[in-house]
Amino acid sequence: MKLIKIAREQLPAREDFVFSDKTVQGATVGKCGTSLYIISPRRFKLYTDGTDTVHILSGAGHFKWARGETPFAAGESFSAENVGEYEVNGNCEFIVVR
């Protein structure tokens, strides 16, 4: 179980995502294969038994997970391995690659 900062990888473009008209947890969510593009005004909960890579495109805030809180800012990327439920807290846009 770990959440660590990593180097940014090649990401799909925003235009590659299909966005729903409905909000999820108050956020706008787009999908491209197994990847998610999330525009969140405050908090978005996720769950993984495997590995998610989270790429913060804009905004700042913190991850909240079983082992505490980890701050993030625009331009940073993180690997979330076997963390179970975690939250991305802050007014931000990010991509989750699964």
C-alpha cells in the first residue's frame, strides 16, 4: 500500500475523452478506455485494488487515504498502489490512468 510521486507519462488529450452530461460526486467525468478525466470542484473519491496513476493538470490540494494525507499541485503525478479507497481533495482537474 503506497502513494508516491512519479514522473509524468504520455497522457491522452482532453479531446480523446467522452464526457457525460451528468455529474458524479459533483464532478464532470470523461472516459477514454480505462482512463478518467475528472474536473472536480472539491472532492472526488476513488478506489483501487491495483495501481492508478493520477496526473494533476490544474489546481492543488491533497490526497486523503488510509495512511494519511499527501499534498499535490498542478503538474505533479502520483502512483497509487493497492491503497483501496482514496480521495482527491481540492478544486482541480486530473487524469486517472488505470
